[in-house]
Amino acid sequence: MARLAFVVIMLIISGIIFIVKASVGKVTGKEVNFQDESKKVMHTAAKGINWMNDQWEKAKSGSDIANQPTGSFQNMSAIEIIAKVKSNSSKYDASTAEAIYIEQAVAKMNNRQFDDARKFVMQLKEGEGRDFMLSEIEQKRNA
């Protein structure tokens, strides 16, 4: 049902494009065919859907951040992990780096390694999230 709705929406979009191009075609003297325009729109939509599917598969593959800390950061100190993430900005963008820092901080807190957890939290941008994590570290330290 969703695919049928998608096809109908694409046909509506191609109809709008056809009307606009036909209007411009009358002024410029160019012929415009509805079938050709709808094929172009469907082809472009299919390429977009394929691109989205490829991105989804890449996200599900072994490159996702859920697998990184346990694999590539195992047996590394907090300073080594921070240095590795900061020195490899092409692999770890800002959001991925923050996710790694948070995940590592939580793991260190659970292991009662509060100084290392604080090192990770201090790598986060200033704001509510960072303040919350610092207060959680202090609460667990004092518990």
C-alpha cells in the first residue's frame, strides 16, 4: 500500500513538472512528453531510495558506533581513546566522537573508574548534557 502511495505521489510530482515544462515549452518551442518526464522523476526517486538503502546498510554494518568501543577501544586507557578519536577526525565526526565519549564514560562509571569517566565527559561540549554527566559521576562516587 505504501509503494502504491509512493507511485501516486511521484506521478503527481511528475505531472506538476510536466505542466511547468509544457508551459515553458510553448514559449521556447520545445516539445515535452509526460511519459518522459514521469520516467525521469521515477528514475531520480529510485536513485534516491537506493542511496538511502545503501546508507542504511552501512549503518547496520560493522562500522556503527555500537561495535567500536568494545572492539577497537578494548584495553586502551582513557587518554589513548581520546587521542585516537581526536587524531582521526575523518573516521569520527563530532556526533560519533561524543557518542563514544558518553559510552566510554558510562562504562568507566559502572567500573567505578570515576577519574577516567570524568576525562571522557570533559571532552563533551559545554551544556546541560555535560553538567548532567558530571553530576552523575559525583553522585556515584559519593554513593
